[in-house]
Amino acid sequence: MVLGKPIANGYPMGAVITTRAIAESFDNGMEFFSTFGGSTAACVAGRVTLQVTLDEDLQRNALLVGERLLGGLRPLMGEFEIVGDVRGSGLFLGVELVRDRHTLEPAPDEATFVVDRMRQRGVLVGTDGPYHNVIKIRGPMPLSLADADQVVDTLARALRELPGGR
């Protein structure tokens, strides 16, 4: 597994996690070279990030807040025909917008509209997927239950404002 900036809260740092067998396979007479250097500042940033994650039980928080988000987002499928699916885990969630639930025709323009409306209200999300019709929600680990409710409310409000009342 290769990890990047999030392990040091955005500070440039990388890490590789592997098994002993895989690591030993690199001992084949050829030099292994990586452009990832190390610095004491990056190590401190990574260590402090890990300590805060543990001290503040941010993994558990991500689970609880993610469940709250899913619990608020899933009912939107019943309220808005354009919401074709809600999926994800923890704080990495997607709300797929489709023009037709039977054909699953993607709704990228509508997704862009919703993302822009949410941004105007201070909630930053993006689009993703091969058709850019999935609203990607990637909250930070300290996101609160109140923040989760705000994300859901802001998304519902933006969906209500879609041209054509979709």
C-alpha cells in the first residue's frame, strides 16, 4: 500500500506498507530507487497527525459521521428522481445523479449545477466518475454530526433548485 500527503495532514510525505516477503523480493541484486526523500519535518508532521488521529478517536468519528451522512443522503433517492444511487463508506461518499433511473443516463450538467450551488453556500464537494455525474463527498476526519446535517441540507436545497424541478 502506498500512502501520500494525508498521512501528514497535507504535508509532503509518502509511505509504503508491505509484507516482509514483498520487501525481500526487492533484494535481487538491483538497486531499488525511490524519489521519495525523508525529512525530519515530514516525520514530525506524520507523527503528530497519527497521534491526533488516535487521541481524538477520529476513525470512530469518521464512522459515526459517515453513518449519519448516509442516513441523511439515502432518503434523497425517494424525494428526488434524479438521485439514482447513494453509496460509500465512512467519509468517502458518492451521490449519483441520473436523468432516468431505468436507463441510468448520467446527469453531469445537473451534478455540476448542484456542486456549484453547494459551493456558493460554503459546502465543498466535487464531481467524479467516468461521466462526472457522481457528487463526491470527502469530508475531513474531524467532521461533526452537525456538519453532516449541513451537507445533507445543502445538497437537498441545491437539488430543489435544479432547473426543471428534477
